[in-house]
Amino acid sequence: MSEEKKEIIRDLGFGGLMHIPPLRVHHQILRELSNSFKVGKNRLETGYGSFKVRPKTIGAALGINASGDLFPQKVNYKDLSEDDK
């Protein structure tokens, strides 16, 4: 990825995504996983059964630290200026 694109990603506030290592998984498998994940329940339902998916599990699978508060500075949307919104 070019430095220009990386800078745009950082400016949008998604710089942390660049620390996720590239996955060498076929897109059909990723699509099947995403279709099997039940968001409201945080469960992955497969032909072998259903199990709870936790941030720690996702972090271990991706090789990243997925524990703790990733957004320590809370912002009240109503207090932002029009430019910041």
C-alpha cells in the first residue's frame, strides 16, 4: 500500500487496522465464516456446532492484542463542532 493511502487511512482513524497481519485464507472461507457468524449472539454456527466467539479468541487467531479498551477517550457527539462531526 502506498504511503499516501496509509496516511488517508490514519486520518480516517483506522490506522490500527494496518497492524493486522495479512491473512492467507481463501475468500470463500472468509465469506462462509462471516455468513455463519450471528452478531447479536456473538456465536459462530457451523455444521459441527455453535460456539461463542470472544475478543480474546479473535485476537489469538489474528495474532493481535484484542483485549482492553481500544477507545480510551470517549467523545460526546453533541459536544463536537460541525467541522469535527
